[in-house]
Amino acid sequence: MEPAIPTGSAFRMRSCMNSFAPIRYHKLMPLYSPGQTLLIDADDTLWENNVYFERAIAGFIGFLDHHEYSPAEVRQALNAVERETVLAHGYGLTSFTRSLVTCFAQLSLAPLTEERAERILGFARSIAEQEIELLPGVAETLAELSTRHQLILMTKGNHAEQADKLSRSGLSSYFSAVEIVAEKDPAAYLQVLDRHQLAPRPSRAPQTNWMIGNSPKSDINPALAAGLNAVFLFHRDTWILEHATLDPAPQGQQLLELDSFQNLSDLF
Ligand SMILES: [Mg+2]
């Protein structure tokens, strides 16, 4: 007997994915009509990022070689230092380096000699030297989406670092605008909407502005709070400081979950 052709869309909510694999017999029409505005996160949405920090941190913890604290305890201490550093100095590699140095000074019994400082700088430098590794299907999917929708890159962090990564990624031409903000909070999303004259939704009209990204804390919850729809893209290596419970979508807004960037072309 021939299997039935599924009538639903070709994507599954992530919560359903464990129970059955998506079955795709043919390319369906995207779920949403052309002319949407898609704000798209960069780190760990378009390209790998946090995994390099995890490797650098593992190297740092090995180098510290603490005799009293376990690696997990050192990591907890570093997380606390990073929270403070980010608040005071923002995101980026300079802040990360500062966090490693502060953590070393707090935990190590050995003095911070020039040689040790140089080793610590090396862990941060190893991140800066990484080639950009696009996540699967990103370039093809952006090329397709950009023919139907307005794409705006929406990332946070150090302006020069983020702009440099975008330039090296080869993806710049798919975006009509690039927004690099210090923090992704509801006010930042409202400012971006305002700057691009993306009018607030008139009552009853469907919302056509979307935020797409891997961070519940920075991409999804503040975008929902600012009135946008959102697509949460699961990434297994999302930075622990970006973890949060996903807020439910307010009435009239949508929150969708996908586990792969390329499935966006089923939606848009
Ligand atoms: Mg991200």
C-alpha cells in the first residue's frame, strides 16, 4: 500500500521530533507568504561559535590544574566571573580574556606571571583564529529565503568582531541590513523595528516580523516581549549564559521550534 502523502507542513515542532522522524515526499509550499521580515541571529545560528569557547575553557581549566576545585567547580567560578564581566564590559573576546585572567587571579595559588598571562591570552587567541564554520545548509537556505523575504542580521557583541565574522562568512549579500547591538533586550528589538520602519502590527493583521535564533534569553524571549514572532533553533552547544526557559508566545504571536536552519525554507 502506498504511504499517504502528509497534508501538514514539512516541519515538526521540536517537542514532537523524538517520537517520529519528519517524512518528506516532496517540497511543499512554505507555510508563510512572501514579504515577511526575518531578523536572524549569527553566532550558533549561522555559524559555530560557542564550541570554540568551550574548547578554550577546557584548555584553561587544564592549565589552571587546580588541586582543590574540580573542573566543574572551576567552570562554575568562571561562569560567575563571566556574568560580571559581561555586565561591566559587554560581550566579545576582550571580555572573555578579562574573565579568564580574573578567574585565574581568584583561584590560582600561583602568581600571574607574564608567561602565565601569555598562556591565558593564547586560549582567547585560539578563538579569534578560527575559520568561520557555517552550520549545515545555511548558505543555500539564506539564498532561497532572501528571494522572498527581507533578511536583517541581528547579533549582539563587539561591533568589530561581529562585522569581521560576517564579512568572512561570505553571507553579507543576503542581508539588507546588519544590526550589532550591545544587548538583545526588548528595547533593542523595538529600536531595530523603528529604524527599519517595520510598523507595529495593526490589531488583527498577522504579525510579519520574526526573530530567529538559538538563544532563549537573547533571541526568543525579548523578541516575543517586543511583539515579534519567533523561531527557536535548537543548538546543542548554546552558551550556558544564554540558557533560559522559553516564554510562551503572547496571544496573536507565534513561537515555532526547529532543530535545523535549513528547515526554515519549509516555513518561509
Ligand atoms: Mg546565537
